Amino acid sequence: MDRHLFVVLGATGDLTSRKLLPALYDLMRDTDDCVVLGAATADLGDEGFRKQCVEALVAEAVAAAEAEEWVATHIFYERVERDGDYRELARRVEDLERLLHLPGNRVMYLAVPPDVVPVAIRRLGDAGLASSLGWTRLVVEKPFGRDLESAQTLNHLAHLHFGEQDVYRIDHYLGKETVQNLLVFRFANPIFEASWNRDRVERVEITVAESIGVGSRGRYYDETGVLRDMVQSHLTQILALVAMESPTRFTPQDVRDEKVKVLRSIQPIRPDDVVLGQYQGYREAPGVDPASGTPTYAALRLSIDTWRWQGVPFFLRTGKAVRRHETAVAVTFRGPPVCLFHGKPDDCMSAGNVLYLKLQPEEGFSLVIEVKEPADMFTVRRIPLHFSYTEAFGEIPEAYETLLADVIEGDPTLFVRSDEVEEAWRLYSPLLDGGLAVHAYEAGSWGPEEAMALLGGDLWATGG
Ligand code: BG6
């Protein structure tokens, strides 16, 4: 790993304390290769910021003495508020590099609210912080833009200062082991890949269900809504990995080329292919407009216009404050062409193998197959074959650890390319103008009634 300076803008925010610092600590505690320079508007010196960092690490179960030792030698702070402060930041970066004999490799991590991202990129560029003696990589959190037009503008701005190969757009779902495993599952197991098409698959459902509401993020969420917060990013990334063709080689370019092709093949989404909802009680959350029409739930039916997927519906759905916390992909295979063992034809219609790829919280998969019950009659039962990730491998690394290591190593495979982010916005932008009805649903339910009709049979409610 190259020695480098890891600059975090927005260093006093939630993302830094809950995700970035713990991940950097886990990755870097035994090395001097990484020095962190936090920057934010608060008037803190190095010591004030270090104190916050220790608290954040202790909250993540790091022993206080170890946290203090690491923080004292690896963490620095610079206040940035106005334009001119970025020049000061640039001076501090150079001073630290000189003092600590760093070779000029830099990560510029924007852990700032979406509306600050363009300003920060411009200021970094103007202050000369977009290039250095070594490499400089810009990391931007999702959502990247608010719609197609703003994403294009933001890409243009980023490219004025940074090469595309140095822009790392984070979608933390791509750092989850089980999401990455979708590629291995599909392209290392020919037994499934041979059936992964319109001849064998009846429908695909991608579910990201959250049992918690918006909590303390009301202000951000109310301006963002479920389509921007979850669908355009996490669900669309999972969809791309499930539906893409095999890349020629496992390189960043080949993998991302295939993902972009799938996104470009999705048919425009019609209003009757979407159901939006808002959980009851959302409007009382802190920071939320009491008359808010922001959706917290979405169910969508997508069609992919390719030889592989023509005619197979892909259902996406996600919601806050629903009954269970679960992220899963359910692939329902077509039933047998002849109904030998079921008494009634209707039973046969519903019979078919289902593969549940469970991304969280119980990572693994189960494949539902039909078996004969031990009895003298031919009674057929559906049972799941299980594989559990934690049983096989123990604890799974945090997504941010994987992604930060990739930024530092310079591997962009798990990051979203500029054309990819634009294609994803192109899909959903027509749905973002607030013209669709938003149906109320009870917190702790499976979402609005209207969604059940769209989904046409609900695997979510029945388990897997
Ligand atoms: C974030 C969204 O990107 O992902 C949140 O902004 C959401 O609204 C979160 O709760 C879910 O992530 P995870 O890793 O907990 O499934």
C-alpha cells in the first residue's frame, strides 16, 4: 500500500465517526502508511478533533488506550469554512507531507452533504488540491447529483479538475461481501448461469427492507426520498450485478462496461409500474416537513430489453419502517412443464425453484426445491437448501473497509463510473417530479396495499 495522506472533508459528521474512522483504524492501525487530515467548519484544533476521534472509536468497541495511541500520531485537523481556507488546507497538506516524509499521494474524501459537493470540488481544484507529486483520488458519496441533469453537471465539474480514473463514486452496497459475491455466484457456478435467462427464470425480486425509520436524518431524507436515496443507487447496483452479461475479463473497465449495458437496456419506467408510499409517523420525525409528500417506500416493475431477459419482470422494492430488516434477491425459476405430482393444476402453476440470495442480515443463500414427503402417498413439499456465509467464514468485513482499501490501492472496480451514474439517473429522473401518488402505510407493515397488486404475489411476506 502506498504511503498517503487521507484528507476527509466533513470530518466532524456522522459518516466520518461511524464509518470512515473505524474502517481506517481497522485497516491502518499497524502501519504508518496512512495519515488522516480531517477538515470541517468547526473551530477545533488537532487536539479537539483527536478527542472526537477517540470517542468515535471507543463507541465502536476499540479500547481507549489503543485508540488514543493511534489517534495521537495519525490524525490532524484543519478548519475550512470559506473559499480562502482551502488555500490554507493546501498549505497544511504540504506541511504535513514534508514533516512526515509522505510522497504526495492523497485521498480527498468528500463526507459532506450533497449540496456542498460541487462547491468542495471547485474549491479543491482552485486551491491546487486536485493534483500532487504522487496520485490524488477524489471520493464522493451517493447520491451523486439529484437527477440526470445535475449528475451530468457534477460529472463535468469533477472532470474539469480530476481524470475519471481518479474519481471514486461510492455506493457502499458494492463494498458488501455478499453483493460482490453475486458476481462469483453467477460467473463461477455454471450450474446457475446456464439457467439465468428468460427460458428458465420467471421473475426476479430485489428487496432492501429496513425496519427502522429515518431517525435523526429527517432533514437530509425529506429532500432526498426513497428513489434518490435507495433505488437509483443501491437497488440499481444490485440489479446490474444480477442482470449483466459476463465480462470478458475481471477488470474495472470490463465489469463496469457490462453494468452500463444492462442499465441502457432497461425500458423507460411507466407510472403504472411504480407504487410509492410513506409510513405513518414519518412527518413527525425531526427535520421532516409536517406536510411532506416525500416517499419512504417504492415498488417498481422493470423490463430489461435484452435477449437474455426479454419478458422477465424485475421487481425492485424498498421501504423504511417496514416489518423486517432484510436485503435479498429472489430468483423464481419456471415450474416443470408437466404437472406430475400435484393434485390440482393450480399447485403446479406455483411450483418452481426459488433461489434466495440473502445479502443481509443473515448472509447466504437458500435454494427452494421440491422433495417427496416420506409417506406412502406422493405428497410433494418445498424445502430450502441453506448456505450461511457466517457459518462458513465467520465474521464478514465492513463494506467501508473494503472500499477504502480499494481507493488506496487504486482499484475502481467497485465504484460507480460517470456513465453508469448517468444511466441510473436517466431511468428514474422522469419519476422524480412529484407527480406520482404517495400512499400511506402503517409502520411495521409490508408497505402500501397498492404495492401488493403491482408485485403480483409476495415472496417477501412469505419468507425465503
Ligand atoms: C444509505 C441510505 O445509503 O444506506 C440510508 O442513505 C440507508 O437511508 C442505508 O438506511 C442502508 O444501508 P445498510 O448498509 O444499513 O443496508
